[in-house]
Amino acid sequence: MKLALLSRNAKLYSTQRLVEAGRQRGHVVRVLDPLRCYMQIAPGQFLMRYKGKPLTGIDAVIPRIGASVTRYGSAVLRQFELMGTYTPNGSDAILRARDKLRCHQMLAGEGLGLPLTVFGDNPDDTTDLLGMLGKPPHVIKLNEGTQGAGVILAENAAASRSVVEAFRGLYANFLVQEFIAEAKGSDLRCFVVGDQVVAAMRRQAGEGEFRSNLHRGGKASPVRLSEDETATALRAARVMGLGVAGVDLLRSKRGPLVLEVNSSPGLEGIEAASGVDVAGAIVDFVAAGVRPRPKAPRKTAGAAAGRTRKLTKA
């Protein structure tokens, strides 16, 4: 299998592990910076070039597209899809998961548990909007933030209004959610590959912090999921249309609540905490999804001789 990884940084742990896992299994693996891919689009003709050379014969693409290049990266991935290249996470699925509002609406539409969430645009509605949510604390988060960036805990109603007004002043899109106190600053990262949760970890926020992201000083430890938590993680990934996903859950009094569905989850923390070869599981899943390309018909000696005779007579 010829495998391409869409990643802006070949030195990242996740990218290196996927390259390593692919080559250990005998695959040809190449890292492509999505911003150096460029396209020709015409009816029935989709071409891709990279640093001046055509990109052909790639069987599968694993996207590792960062939030800052979502738009262009998803367009590159869509071009690969139109060229017949397999990917576990399609371009539309990535766009759905990156939009927190859309993601929450889709998950709620399928009956999955979520923290109560409100969203509005007009400043005149702020008081009523927060009233729909209930008493603080409130969690206010940017719609397209990642790794805990743009997530603020407002301890009282005045603080909630101030943060909402500040975000509106920046023309930012954001959500406001209930604070799940019983989670005690921890969440569960469930790593979904295909129809399995191949690894899971519990992330605990550091002292004085409510965000459990490892990039924010959170600590990871292995965890055993309940059947309900496993089923919730698998359903969330399936609703988003993702073959590979990091589903973050909160343990609450009313059962597991989906906090986020990540289309490009990091491997370093989950592999260290669980001891599972997650990169290998991803590569095996991708290899199983690739359809063999039809082989071009071989030219026989007889056919070549016949063409030579025709040319000679002419």
C-alpha cells in the first residue's frame, strides 16, 4: 500500500509513529504538507501536484490536519477522495467535527448525552440565553478552539456576561455550556478506530485548573470504560462519520456525556497511558479499507509482433 500522511510537521510524535507503523508493515509511507499540495479541477479530471511533481498512485491518505489549516487541508483531502484515494476520515466528516455547534446538534439529534448547551448571536438576548442554561458556573468555549484554548470557566452570572460580551466584541463564535461538577476536573479520552475503542485514558486537570487537556498540564492514566461509555464513544464517532476519532466523555450523574469528537487526535498521551500501539491499529484499519487498484493489461509478445507487422505493411 502506498500511504500518504497529510501533516504540516513530519517531526510531530503522531506523524512519526504513523510513519513508523506503516513502514514496519511493509507499506510505502510519505508525509505531505497539505499547504504544498495544489490541484487542477475539471469535469472528470482531478489532478494533484506536490512541489512541482504529480501525486499519483496513492492508495490511502491519513489526514492529520490542524485547526489552523482546516479549510485548505479539507479541500486537499476532498481532491484525493475525488481521485479515488481511500481515507478513514473524509473531508466532510472533518468539517463537521471541527464545528462544535454542528457537532453538538448532530449528536443531540441522535439522542447522545451532552452537557446542556446554549448558543445565540444578539447581545440583547444574553441574559435570557444564560437563563436557559441555568445557574453558574458556566463553561464558555470558542466554536473552533482546540487543546483547551478558548475555554473559560465563569464562576458567576456577572463573569458569564462579561466573557460573552468580550467574545462578541471579537466577533467570535462560541458556545456556553453547563459545568459538570461531579466530573471533578477529569474526562475520558476514548480512541476509536473503526468499530472498536482501541485505547482509553482518564485525564485529570492540574491543581487550580478545570481543563484536563494534557497540553494544559493534565495528567493521564489508564482507565477501564463501562459498556455504556464504550457504546457512547462508538456512536459519537459513527454519527460524525469518522473512522478514526478521539471522543472525549464526562462521567456524570446522568451517564456519559460527549464533550468533543476530535478528528485528528494525538497519539503520544494515549499510547503512553494505555500501552497500546494505536498507530499500528490505525494503519491496519486503513490497509483493510483500501480496494486493490485494477491492473493495466499486460502487453503480450504476440500483440506487439502484430502491431509491428501492421506498421511494416503501412
